[in-house]
Amino acid sequence: MKVCFPVAHNHGLESQVYEHFGSAPGFVLVDLATGDLMEIGNRNQVHRHGACNPVAGLGGHEVDALVVGGIGGGALQKLNMVGMRVFQSQGRTIGENIQLLRNNSLREFLPGHACGRHAHDHHHGNGHGCNH
């Protein structure tokens, strides 16, 4: 499984997970089977609110899941449509979140449950709500 984490700076497994997916400067892609890490620049960082193209932001890299602090409803829907699962970050670093993911301890963002840290139970509907 290949898991992507938004980051401000790449410090390997010690990288802090960036709070918002669409505005993250870059991503760290971790292959859970091999332990390999790869840095990806966010190719869709500058966009109008609601116009995030998360798949383009990943630059065509094969990704199975994302672990993020928060994500807007539109981006979540686009990722789900291409088969990517999105989980809410609970640890501070990539390494902590990988351990939580392996233990099935990360909550999955499902349609209608966008945003994250500051809006756990809000249903925004129509992909509106958080500024990501």
C-alpha cells in the first residue's frame, strides 16, 4: 500500500503532517511494503477555493491512501472517485501515523465528513465548508 502525507518540509518519517491537503507545499509518499519514501511537490497548490485538483497535485504518482489533518469535500470526492482512501491524521509525524494506520486506528474520511480537526462531526454537503 502506498500512502501519501501532505508536508511543509520533508524530514522523512519525522515529518510533521500538514493540516490541509490542498494547500500543502509537498507530499511524502510512503510504500508500506518496502518502507521506501519519495518526496512529491504539490503541482496544484495554487488554486481557487473549490477548484482543487488533488489527483493533479500528486503528479500522476500511484497512491492508495492519503493521511491528512483536514480536507475539503470536493477534494475528498475527487480522490474517492479514483479509488483513493483518505484517513484523518491522529499523530504528529508520518511515522506515528503509519503505526496508527497499521493498527487500524485512523478514522477514514467518508463522503459528507470533510474537514477534520476542527469540524469532526459537521456535514458540509455540496463540497462546501472548509477553506482548504
